[in-house]
Amino acid sequence: MNESAKNSFQTRKAKPSDLAAIKSGLIDSWTEHARREPTLLDEEQMRNVGVESYYKDAFESDKTFVFVAEVDGKFAGVQRADIQEIPHFYKDNKILYLDDAYVSPEFRGQGIIGALIKEVEKVAKERGIKRIQTRVYTYNKPMQRALEKLGYHMPHSSWDKLV
Ligand SMILES: CC(C)(COP(=O)(O)OP(=O)(O)OC[C@H]1O[C@@H](n2cnc3c(N)ncnc32)[C@H](O)[C@@H]1OP(=O)(O)O)[C@@H](O)C(=O)NCCC(=O)NCCS
């Protein structure tokens, strides 16, 4: 459990009954990504992602971890992480990959995503996983800032061109 000075928030494992709130937040985030990066993403396509089946699999998998934050019982944010294998030339090739980070606009700026990521870091420690990775779009300064505050760094970037 975590608490902040502004709103008292709590973190816990997500349950299937959180799905509607998670879905609404993720569609909000994904459509925003599409508006910011329209060369790569389509807003309508993002709106129609099958969040229910994607998360049904997540709740049943022993390789996926979903945490939510609440303020007074109200959904405030979500962070998902999946165990993944990355190429063997890396020193640590079993990683936890952070996906689906979202905090409701009214609760941003209070470190809620940091508290959720710390829950994922606890999972990593429990399972002997040494590396956590994520992808953040260049425009997304709030997420970059949140990760910096937690001690993450950006060892490389991806480059794109449509041909
Ligand atoms: C990115 C996001 C998850 C960060 O969550 P958060 O709990 O607000 O994170 P933090 O409290 O650590 O704040 C991070 C930065 O956001 C910015 N921020 C602060 N208040 C904010 C607000 N009300 N609205 C937007 N951004 C704000 C600040 O730059 C802050 O850094 P600072 O603490 O050095 O001032 C959240 O902004 C969000 O859900 N954005 C939309 C979805 C998204 O982009 N997800 C990430 C995909 S990779």
C-alpha cells in the first residue's frame, strides 16, 4: 500500500471487476497516442482494440501482472507488466516489460504511476528478474519524467520512416 501527501491513494492487484475502468483509461491513452503520432497509429483503430479479451488473457496468465491505484475506492490508474524474453546477447534477457501505464487526469502529478511501477519492481525482485523495460513515445514528457524519477534511463531510441 502507498500513500501520497495530496490524495491518499492505494495500490493493489487488479481484478476482473476493474476492467471497465482500465478499458476507459487505456482507450483515452491510446487515442491520445494516435493523435500525437498519426503516421504510426490510427485513432479509430485504437478506439476499437479488444481490451476485454486482451485483459481476460492477462488475468489468466502467470506472466502478466496488473496493478491499479484507487483514491477513496475510485479508479485512479493502472500499470501492466509482462514477463518477456529478449535477445540472448543482453546480459539479462528475461525482463518485465511495462505496458499500459495510465493515471486519470484528476490524479496526475502525485506519483501514482511511480507507486504502481514500484509494485512491478517488487514482482521483479521476488522472481529474480533484474531488468525492466518499456517504450515511451518521444512526445510523452510526463511518462519520461516519471521514469527518470524512479531511476530509469534511455539507453537507445527507435527511429522510423514510412516508405
Ligand atoms: C504518464 C502518466 C502515466 C504519468 O502519471 P503520474 O502519476 O501523473 O506521474 P507523476 O506524478 O510521476 O508525474 C510525472 C510528470 O507528469 C507531469 N505532470 C504533473 N502534473 C500533471 C498533470 N496534472 N497533468 C499532466 N502531467 C502532469 C510533470 O511533468 C510530472 O513530473 P514532475 O513530478 O517532475 O513535476 C500520466 O500522465 C498519464 O496517464 N498520461 C496519459 C497516458 C500515458 O501517456 N501513459 C504512458 C504511456 S507510455
